[in-house]
Amino acid sequence: MTQTVLNFSIASTDERLTPRSGEILFGEYLKAIGVDKLCDLHLPLPQSNRGYTPSTFIQPLLLMLHSGGKSLEDLRVIREDHAMREILHLKDIPTASAIGKWLKRLGVMGVYGIENINKRLLKRYLKRVKEPLVLDIDASVIESHKESAVYTYKMFPGYTPMIGHINGGYMILGEFRSGNIAPADTNLEFVKRCITQLPKTQALAYVRADSASYQHELFDYCDEHGIIYTIGAHLDNRVLESIQEIKQWKSMTHYEGKNHHLQEDVAEFIHTMNEGKNAFRMIVIKKRVTPILPTLEETLSEEEKLQYAKERYSVIATNSDEDIEDVVKFYRQRGDTSENRIKELKNGFNLKYLPTSDFIANAFYFQIGVLAYNLFVLFKETLQESWQRHTIQTLRYKLYNIAGKVIKHSRETILKVNEQFVEILNAIRQKCYVASLL
């Protein structure tokens, strides 16, 4: 007999076990809101009776991305989970090779089809939004060494998708771009495309972006359509000259830490762009970081201490009439509402890994990843309030990866889990049912 450290043995079982009881509820949510029907409505159907429907391809991909899969080969995890497949009625799951060919075959039609599905689901998300609509746009970089990848502005090959979020959550539009397209290219056109995704009954109130969108065409468009913009600006010569002329600064932030002191002052002036139609406010933030020098504090004069201070300026262009500090606070919310959401998309759903060397097929796969992200945002509404700010990685740990066993008794299918999870799962299922009625 083989020698072991602990006194237990390993044996096989024919029972239907699953390590993804919680993710089965996500699969039920997909059925509740009709994702399968939307896929078959907006994506091209097979040309023969033997072909797979679009939903047969999409549903396993969504489950794989939510499980943490990185490549099409990870679909085997879903294929081999017979308990999950039985409950979710996943009779057929295409192979990785078949899905790769399908991505290439549908190409552009697939990209626009998923965009239409996201547009339909956006209406469901907006029902819970009570505040004015805020659009955050930002470009990201995906490093890739695929054949279709080209060098980005960060000096490595890849792609530079442009991403738009509405009110800090739902991804209203994701535009897959070649790596050699600069983040500043066609930003106005992207904002217009985002607006077309909105229902006709709702209008965009704010646009927020970094300095890549510092463009007079975008400013003029916002002015003409009553949209308030708050956009990072460039520190060009004209702006720096105006900053040097500022006489009065208002203290905004003062922080005395263990390793440094932070002082932020704000001021503003009116600025125009050469080809712009209207003037706008330029908010200036002067940030000074002074390191603490415990062994030299008593020997250095104030002037000598200031030589170690690092002072820099940042500027924000806006047509808002809000108080200057409120404008700065609003702009800095981008860190959570845009940048952190993009990290969630790329890291949480593993969209840093693209499946093919074909640009259009990768664009289609990226859109499926956007759909997976948006469905995660929608699904969180079924969770208890303390879980609704969790990332996908945390939710996998707390919910998705609950072990369970599937049995049949008196023609009824039963998912058995530990007692501590029964109430949580039943509460989610009840909310899934309510979602199916909307």
C-alpha cells in the first residue's frame, strides 16, 4: 500500500458534484433575463439545421469568463461540469476549435450583434439609475504578440480599445482598436456612438475624460447639446503662462503624514482654444509634496527645506458652473468609475488574453467579454447589499465556488449545498425570478 502522511484514502464516485453551485445561479439569471433569446435574435443563425445557435456558443463563453477562464481551452471546465450542465440544460458545448472558427466566421456581424445586445440590456441597468447620466471614456492598452497586433504608444505590441462607462458601472460601449491608434483619435465620434446607445427618453448630462479628450470639437459639441464636460487639459505654453499670472490660490487639501506633507491649492482662469467656439474654465491644482527629513529638520532653513519639495500642476477644462472644489472632486471620481472598471474588465475577466491572430475575431471576443462584464454588473443587483461592490474575483470566492451535489428525487432536480449557503442561494434565486418579470 502506498505510504501517505495523513490517514485517508481517495476513491471515485458517480455522484453529480460541482464546485460552482453559485455560478449556476448566474446561469439561471441569464435565462431569467432572456440572454439566450437576445443572442439568437441579434446574431446570425446557422445556415443548416445541424448548426449550433449563437446562444449555444455564447452561454458557455459567458460561464467560462465568469469562472476565471483565460483561453478558449478553458471551456473544458464547463464541459466537464456535468452537474452544472444538467441544471442549466447545456446539452451541447462546442469545442474550442469550433468556437474559434465561429468567431472568425461572424466577424463584424458578431461585433455589432453584441453591441445591440448590450444596448438592450442597458435599459434594464438604467431603471436603477436615479442620478443624471455621466459618461466616462478612456482608452486602455492590451499587450499582445498576436500576428495582428501592432506597436502601441507604450512601445509594446497590442491593441488600444476605447471604453465608455455610464454612471460608473455599465459599459455602454467598448470599441476594439488597433494598437497604433492614439487614445486621442476620434473621441468625439466615440462619444456620439455612446449617446446613440441610450434610450431616446434619456439624455446624457456629463462627459468626463482624461487629457486625451482635450479637443475643441468635443467641447463645442458638448456646449451645443447642453452637456457638461470635465476633462483633463494639457499644460502647454499658453496654459503655463496663465498659471504664472495667478495671484490668489485657495487651499483645498492639507495632509501631514509620517513620511511627507501634502498641500494642494486651487485656482482658475478663463481659457480658449485657437479653433474653439467658446471659452471655458480652466481649473488649476497646485500640488506640493514635502518629504519629512527627521535627521535634518533642525539644521535646515525653511528655504532649504522647500528645495526638497516637489511641486507640480494639473489642469481641468470644464464648462461647469459648480464650485471649484466640487469640480475637482467630480473629476477625480474617474479613478473608480472608469480606471478601476477597466482593470476589472481586463484582469477580472482576463481580456488581456485574446484567442486568435485575426483582428476582427479578437474584436468579437472582446465584445463578448464586455457582455460578460455587463451581465456581472446586472447580476450583482440580485445579491445582498454588502456584496454589490465586490469584484468578480471576490464573488468567485464567496459565491460562485460553492461546492454542491445534484440529485434527482421524485422527478425533481435538487442542488444540495452546505446549510450555511441555502438561505443565500434561495434569496438570489427569488430575485432572479423577479428580474424575469421585468
